[in-house]
Amino acid sequence: MAREAGLEDRTFLRRFKAATGVKPTEYAQCVRMEKARELLQFTKRTIDQIAWSVGYDDAAAFRRVFNRVVGLAPGDYPRRF
């Protein structure tokens, strides 16, 4: 992203965090988890399929991040909402 913005890495990180309040990796995770929430709520896809579709090769890693970001396990999310 820094290269696309035409900035040095440190400058980009500093400006991104100042503008959004989070690091670029945290922002990307939030975007991925929001899409995963939508897919869990409105489709019948498996958790593995959803993990893959939001950019995770490892479903276990996806489950850990989802649980940390959302506060629920991916399997519990559709039942709750």
C-alpha cells in the first residue's frame, strides 16, 4: 500500500494510523471479518469456504482472528444473528 501511495513504509504507516486510528494490518483484518460476518449471516457456506473467500488459507487462523475481532466463534455467529 505504501508503494501505491508513493510513500516510504514508515511514513505510510504513520499517516494511515493517524487517519484511521489503526494499523493497515488491523484495518485489513476488520474488513475481512466484516465480509465474513456477512457471509456467515446470509449464506450457507461452510466456515472453511468463508475463510478462503476472505483471504485465509488456514481456517484455524481465521477462526482465531474472527473470535478475537468479533467476540464469537464463527460457528456461533449465525445462530446469534
